[in-house]
Amino acid sequence: MTVASDGGESSESSSPNDFLSRYLFALAPLAAATLWGGLYVVSKWGFEAVPPVTLAFARVAVGAAALWVVVRLTYPSRSFTRRDLLAFAGLGVLVSGSLVTQFLGTDLTTASQGSLITVSTPVFTVLLGVVFLGERLSARAVIGIGVATVGTLLVLSGQYDLTSLAGAATTGILLLIVASVTWAGYTVYGKPLIERYSALETATYSTVAAVPMLAFIVPIELAVTDTTLSSIPLSLPVLVAIGYLGLFGTAAAWYLWYKGLEYVDASIISVFFFAQPVVGGLLGAAFLGEQLGSLFVVGGVVMAAGVYLIAAEEP
């Protein structure tokens, strides 16, 4: 595992900065998973009233605006090479594809099917990290990822009937798999840009690049679904949902996810994605009165053990 360090410090000495640089890689993506887990609760407030791609556009537009303001106040003006501009645009394509296929796939499947397919995201991230970035996994990291995978499957099996996957619509499943692969690509291919610039800048410019891409698809969706913008109810629940999706589920969460990549490889950060269904289940129980499945606690403990194996690994 590669953890950022300032160098020159003796391994025997420690300071608050040493502690932060070692564990921030875990705290940042865990915070992102917490925010993503809240998306399920927010969805119950009525944002399904907005067509999927239109909702994705509103989410990214709000998130991009928030990130742009922060990055302009934080970093000086940059001059980018043509190669880097194309790379940011490529990230925009990946994240746009991930959102569109995730929203459309979820619309064609059930919550249980969507949750199960989402678990494949860390697997794709590990594979892409090894193949395209030349990352290497220690035996402890491999075991930790495996344990976290088992724990997450236990959590989902306690919440849902996983046999329902067999009867799922093929199109919906394929779309969700594409969503997992493209998010894994967004994670892996963002790593070189994060190393040249920063997590905040990379998250900002890739999100900004995604806005016109999604905007181009919105009129097509509205025409196909015979929907007009004026027919979308801008009720308080819908506005709150869009605000949460944009400010927290996009701007904050995408930045925090990339922040972890400033410290470790993409293969390592992928394990923290497993926290999302656990957080979603806890928030659903707390705010929606939902019952947790019999295996929820057991699976959560097993998943936490896998995450601990990764987070506590010596740099």
C-alpha cells in the first residue's frame, strides 16, 4: 500500500500530522460512503418524480457549481496541457456514463438487485488498478478485500432476497454493471491527475466536464418519456433531494473519494465502497423505520473487519 509521507521522518517518531496522513485515506472515503448511503433515504422524499437523466443533470450541475466556487477560492488559475484537458473530459465521460446507467438501471430493477450489482464496483476497481496503473496488492490487502466482500454480501442477504436477481430484467442488470465499471474507471483514471494537481481540482474539473454531456441527453430523455420541464413538480422534497444529491452526494462525496486517492492506490480505496449499503441500512432504520435484516449486524461486523485489515496495514 502506498501512503503519502513527507519523507525524512523517522519511523519511530509520530506526530498528529503523521497520524492524519496515515488515516485520512480511510476517513475520507468512509465519509463519502456515508453520504452515498444517505441517497437511499433522500430518494424516499420524492426525487423519483424527476426523470433519471434529468435528475442526474440537476445533481451534477449543483455539485459542479459548488466545487467550482471552492476551487476558485482555494487554488490559483491553472494552465492545462491539451493532454490533461482531454483527461478531464474523459473523466467527465466516465462519470456521466456511470450516473446515467446507474439511474436507468435502478429504474429497471429493484433495490436488492441494484445493491447486489453495486458490490461489483470494488472488484472492477481492483482489476483496473492492477492492469492499468500497475498497482500491487499485499496478501493482507487481498484478504481484507475478500473479507469485506463477504461481509457486504451478508448485509445484503439479510436485507433482501438475493435470489430475485435471477428474475431481473437483463437490460437493467447490464446497465448497472456498466455503471460499476465506469465508476471504477473514474476512480482509477483519476489517480494520475490527482497526483499532478489535487483531489479537489480533479473532482471539480471532471464534474464540470460532465455537465454539458448530461445536458445534451436531457432533451432526448424528455422527448422519449413525453415529459416537459414544467410538469416536474418542484416541491420542497424534490428541491431538498436535488440539493442533497448535488452538494453532498456529488460535490462533497466525489471530492472525499478522490481525497483518499491522494494517499493510497485505487485498489486499496475501493474497499471503503463496501460501507455504502451498511450506512444506507442504518439510515433507513433510523429515519424510515425500516427493519434491519437478521444478518445485518453479522455482515456489518465482518465487513468492518475487512476494512480494518486494509486501514491498519503498515505503510
